Amino acid sequence: MRVSAKLVRQRQSYSLSLGDGMRVGNVARYLSQQESYIDTGTLELARPVQPTQRLQDVDIQAGDRLIITTSKPTPAELPSPLNPGDKIIRLSMGDVDVSSRGKKVLSIGKPDSNRDVDIDLRNFISPKQLNYVSRDTMRLEFDERSKTWYASRTGRTRLLINEYELTADRIPLGDSSLLKIYRANEEPTNPAFRPLVEIKMETETVQSRDDIVYLEGGNTPYRIQAGVERESAALNVSENVPFGQIITGLAAHMNMDINTEYEIYILRLIPPLTPVKEIVLGSDEFLYAARSQSYAMNMLILQDLANAERKYELIGGPEDDIKLIGRRPESAIEDPELEVDLYNSLVERTGNPNAFKNISRRQLRVFYRATENTWWAQAEERASVPVFINNTRAASGTPIQLTSGDVISIGATVDNYAARLEVEITAKAD
């Protein structure tokens, strides 16, 4: 039998009293509208199983999945419903996008085992840079009377909003702001210091009640949990295998310790049109939604200026790395050592099937320095064609740091180039 399993390290528990007319899909939409990290069209029913039980002992069907929780849920309360005229604030960078949804007060920083935050900076800042950020970094508050979001600094991390340095005194935010985060010992107004990250902050006004999902209150209590799912595995197991053995195997496969507090649940999707009155929860059962928490990694995007649809993405992880850029040896033979193969860029731009031979097979090296969270470019020593970063020729022995907006030209001169790539450095959610 094939079973999907996920490890849930953190979860929150909500208690709602719902009317008989509510449907599961409406409850899911309400949660998605209120919670920053929930985005779902329906919920799952969570049923506990014991480590000694075997797959054949429980009602498990195709599409069901397992979650293994490693800690008790944290009680939480949903924010008050949105009203027309309220403003939602959205924080975004690259493909990372987090919204306040229905929350009116947001703590921003790094969570730990003792406290949570509303906006997790691990979504925006790569792991190597997180040590420079305060656990409590800043606070956003929505003022009901003025319909305005305000920002204030709560930690030692230096912050700029639209070139104004944030302090403990709160300041109003406009419809669009740029947040820059610096190390505590750096002077943000000094151009010699580069921010750890730049995050767009934009507000959106709720226009009408038609944009809002409301819950119908009632006398029937329901338990709903939302979990942050991390490690996952697809398992092919015999129906005779006990769940405890599955957990032991997963722990060994993932090289991790699972404490004695772990619990196992089978999750089954509930059709969204199902009335909640038809769902009868056992003493240990609950409704479940995944929190779509994801974490940032540094990403270098190289956009082909001859074809805006073609982009090459290079991911920087926790260690230093080197990426090779060049072209394949023959049109039908790819080079597995190349991170970026410019064959298509070269051939399509000129219409000449042999144009890829106009540059070297090993043309350029790109370095990722994890401790600095920076990208650097250096021409290959034996490259027959020059490489230019903007208007500067890249030497084979001297790396040049790349920043967003830089242009890499490969060719005889800056203007007489075979390929030209524009640089963007951003975050990628894992």
C-alpha cells in the first residue's frame, strides 16, 4: 500500500461553535481569510491511530494521508471578522507573499519553542542571515478609527521604511512601502551597508461585505487544528506493518529524533459542500488545515534579454556553491555539469543552429557565498570570449559581486555580444 506521510512540528488549535447551515468549504474559506498561512478550499478529518495498530486494522482509503505530530497543539483564537473599509497588509519579496488576512496586530520576527510570531521572517531571510535578526523585530497595528496601518520597531534590528529609520515610536504606513532590514550594528543610512533583505509592504482595502466570508454561529462546538507540515515521505508498506514501525523507519530515514509525545493521525479530505452538522467528531478527532509555511533561500535569476520568457534560476543553500555557465558540446548532447546551458539563447537569437559554438563550453563561474548570502561572477580562465558585468570586463582571477539590475554580456564587446542576461537576486520558498 502506498501512503503519504508528513511530519508536523507545530500546530494551533481553534474552538468554533457553528450553526447547522454552515458547510465545510465555507469554514475553510473563513480560516483562509483570517489566518496568514492558511489557504485551502476544504478541511480534512483527523482520526488518531495507535502505534500498535496495523494498516489493515484501520479504515484507510486511497487519498488518505498520515501526519505525525511531535508536540501538543497551542490554543489560539481567530481574529475578529473583517469589515468593509478595513485594510489588509501584504508583505512580499520574489515569490514569497504573506498577508495579514483578518489580523489587526502583527508581530514580525523569528519564532522559537516558547513563542510564535504572526509573520515569520524565515519566509524572507535565508538561514545564514537569520542570526543577525532579533526574535522580536517589529510590530504592525491597524487603527480602526483612522483605517491606517502603523509600524514600530520592537527589537535591536535596524529597520528602514521608505528611507526613514524605524524606532519604538510607531509611524503610519501608506498604500505601498519598502521595508529594509539591517544588522543591529550597521548604519542603514550609510550606503556602504547593504540590507539583509528588502520587503514590499502594500495595503489593500476591503471593498464590500461580498468580499468577506462570515461564519454562522451555533451551539455545536468543533475543534479545528492547523499544522505546519515539514518533512514528507511517500511510503510503500505492507498492510501488516504497525504504525509504530512506520514512525521508526521515518525517523531513521530523515535522520531525526521523534520524542515520546508524538501522535499519529489519518487525514481524509471532506467534500467542501458537506454540512458541518453531518460531521460527528470523536473525543480525539478534529478538523484539520495545513499552514502553508515555507522558508526562504537565496535565488539568482538570470533573464535572457533576447527572450523575456526565458529565465535561469540558481538556488543558494546553506553552503558555499559554484555554478557553471556555458554551452553544450553538440546540439544533441547536453552537458550535465552545466547549471546554465546557453544553447537555446544563442541559437534562437541568431537563427543560426551553430551559433552556440560562438562561446566557450565553460564560459563563466558564479559563486554563492553562504556566510555573506551573496552572489559573485568570474570569467573562466580558458574562456575564448570575454565576459562583461555591466561595462566592466570580468577577469578570470577576480570575482565581481552581482546585484539586482546588473547585466552580464558574453561576447567580443559589450555591444557585440552573443548572449546577454539581466540579474535579479531574490528569495525562493522551499
